[in-house]
Amino acid sequence: MGLMAVDHHSSDDEPVPHLAGAAEPHLAEPHLQERVTQAMMLAQSGDPIGCLELVDQLLPELNAPVRSELRARALYARAVAWHWAGNNDRALAAADELLEMTRASGMALWESNALSMRASQRILSGEVDAGMRDLVTAEIFLEGAAGDPLTASYAHTGVAVAYDQLRLYELALPHFLEALRLEPTDGWMPEGRAIDLLNLAEFHLRWALELDSVDQHADALLKSSMAERYAARCAVEAERLPRDRWVRGAAVLLGCAQAHGGQADAAIERLQANLPALDELGLLADAAFARLFLALAHERSGDLPSAAAAVEQAAARLPEHAGWSLEASVRHARARIVVAGCAASGAGHAMEYADMMARAVWEQRLRTLKTAQALLSVERIRSERDAITEASHQDPLTGVGNRRRLDRELRELRDAPTLPGRWVAALMIDVDRFKQTNDVLGHLAGDTVLREVAGMLTAHARAKDVVVRTGGDEFVVLLVDTDLDEATAIAERLLTTSERLGVGLAAPQAPVTLSIGVAAALDLLDTDALLAQADRAMYEAKRAGGGRVRVTT
């Protein structure tokens, strides 16, 4: 990752900005939100230690389920901080922690963020195949996810950065653009748009460098002109921000773009004025990147000694975590500049070898691009197939499972090798006087009642429980690892909660109550018997007047 690539259509079209207005999460807890925001700002502004200390203070306060969004952001900030501290192992562990939390909470956007962060760390560690699999999965998750725009912007940036690490520019660009489009114009991360613009500027410059290395100079100039455009826009955004870093970053990338575009004198002046700030901030990779373009500006102005000095400084100051792409660009530029100033007979052959290697690396990049595109196609087909399968197991009115889903779950439970010694309970639930509700209030009101019942059951279900609508006004809840006493207590709680159902219908002549039958079995040898027992208990509750729980005997 380069200069500012931390905030995160296959053309360079301008994205339409996302307008502020969507409610940010947990506005009732602004003190926590402000501190989580501060943690992310510290991670992105080159203070990973400050970020890590703040996150350690925050996490104990973010354990409540209602604070899961803020906890996810704090964990993400921790992963970013460890990345910028150069500790891939800790960054990978932080990504795994975020992934575990998001999978348990069903937070698809944050799961995409966690997967792309893990992909980045794996790629940096040389585990390219594993990183590619994570990255493709992250993109598939992102395609079907919904959530607040800022989290989506993070997710697109994470995918873009990982593709950029693999030099798959064609796949990275749409995500960088979408991240900018989604970034709120007046959100709670004021640096967001500046960071997105810096990402796009640096990204296009890296692309331009590699295009130059394979003699695609016209395309390279188009990329550097786009970089200049984004850097200039970032300079305007940065003027509104309190931190000088973004102003400096925009100035440096603008100078880099000018160097590539042939404005040598302006580039030299701008880069020399701002390079000391990068050195003072300890941004070694960013400074090496800038010195690479300073060398290019000196080369194009005809000052080969200054060009050689700048590229030697870039090579000498490359940090270990700079990334293969930057190191390759610096080495290639150094070879080119040395050859340009050398009259030795073998110098030309050395440059021929460097160019041959650059072309071989480009061809390898194209093969990787085809592999990634093929993986994406396969995963999209698999995702669509899974979605069709899931839809066939879902009740379209209420969104819970249907009878086909119940049959599948019972079959899998019965055949599971871990079943012996485990309790499985079933709650058979019927909406009392449902026909009366339909007759008095109409079928739309009846549908509302069914959706409310399904929502209430789902809200009280654990991750391993299964809620289905078997037809009409009947529901079944499968409770795994739950004996008869526990299942009865759960049924009683559901009955109490159900007293609030249908309140908005304002129809005392058609009250909503439930009859619940409870049954349980050890080992679940006969699934039909379990459901039959729960069904008999439910009808006993109805015959007793409804609005009660009955347990199988």
C-alpha cells in the first residue's frame, strides 16, 4: 500500500458523490462514536501506537450487541494500525478477530472489510493464493451487502487496495471509484474524501509507472493526467481539514504527476518543498515513492547527476514493508538513469535485461488478472446458485424458513455425527383466532400479524436455532442443545413477548395471542415423532382457550 491507501464501472468516469443524510449508527452515544472516529483517524494519520492504545481502552465498552457497529469499526482501526506499524502477523490476527465477530453478527459489509484486510496481509506475507481467495470472497460479499455508506466505502477501499497490491489495476479501479462515490460529503470522518482522492491519485501513478516499464507510454500519460486531476481535487479538500498531512500528501502526489507529465521544473520545486515533511513523519515508503518521481523530473530536465542522487536515495530508504511493486519501480528507474549517464559498452545490455524482466512481470500480471477474473466468475455463479437455493427454502411473506428448510434442518441434525447425547427441542406455534383477524381486519392486517410473529421469533432465536413458517398461521422453532425444561422457559418468554403483537392494529375484537406446544428429544432418532408431540401439545393449548404453553407428556 502506498502513500495514503488506507481509507480504503471499469472506467475513469467521475463518481457521483454520496450525499450526507443517512443516519450514522449510535448517534445516541456520541462520546463513543467520537472516540472510535479518533482511533480511525490516528490509524490513518500515521500514529498506530496512539490508535492501538485508544482501541484497547474502547473495546471493553463496546461489548453490548447494540454497539456491534462501533466495535467493528474499532477492530478495523486496530487492524489498520497494525498494518501501518509493519506488523503483518498482528494485523492478520486483528482481521481474524473482526471476521469472527462479523460472522457471528451477520454483518456482511464488515465481513467483507475483514476478508479484504486479511487478504492484504496474506499477500504481503507471500500467501498469494490464500489472499486471492479471501479477496474474491470479499468482493462477492460486498456485491450483495447493504449498510451505511461509510462502511461500504471502507469495504470498497479494502478490496481495491488488495487488488492494487496484486497490480490488478483493472479490478481495483472500480472499487476506488465506488469508495469515493459512497464517502459522505459531510460525514463523521471528515478526512474520508481527501483520503479517497489521494488513493486514486497514487493508484494511477503506480499504474503509469508499470505501463512505462513496458513501453505503453501513451496510456501511462493518461493515467498520470488522471492522477494530477485527483491530487488537485484533494488539495482543495485538504484545505478544509485541520491536519497538515493531507495538504502535504496532495502536494507530493501533484508533484509526482507533474514529473510524469513533463512539468519538470514545477515538479522539482513542489517535491523538494514537501519531501522533508514526509521524512519528519517517518513515512519512508511515501518518501521513496516521491523521490522516484523527483528522479524522473531531474532526468527529464537533463540533470542526470541529480536524478541519480534522487533515485539512489529512494533505493537506500526503501523500508522492508514497501511492497514489491514500489521496489521494482525504483530498481528499474535506477537502471534506466544509470544507463543514460553511462558510456560503458555493456550498459545497453543491462537495460535490455531490465526491460525484458519488466515485460515478463507484466505478462505474469496479465495471467494473474485472468485467474482473478475466472475466480470471480465462478464465485458469482456459486453465489447466485446459493441464493436460489436459499430462496427456495424461505417463506416469501415473512422471510423465515419454510417447510423445505425445516425438513433439511431436521435431516442434517438427525444425520450429524455429533448428535448422540444432544437434546433437540421443537416449539409448535399457532396464531390464535387468525381467521377472525383476517375476517375483521382484512388479509393485509393478517399478513402484518404473521410478519410480526416471525420477527419476534427471529429476534429471540439464537444463531443455532431455526425458525420456519410451515404454512398458514403455524410456525416451528427448532432449539438445538435444549432440553424440555429450557425449551419450556423459552416458550413462556415468547408468550409474554407476544402480548405486544398487533398493538398497532387497534382491534380489540381480534387480539393476537399464541398457542405454543413444546416437545424435546434426546438424540432425535425420530423427527416425525418430535414434531407430532409438539403439534399435539399445541392443540391442547388451543383447546384450553389459546394464549398459553403446553408441554408434551
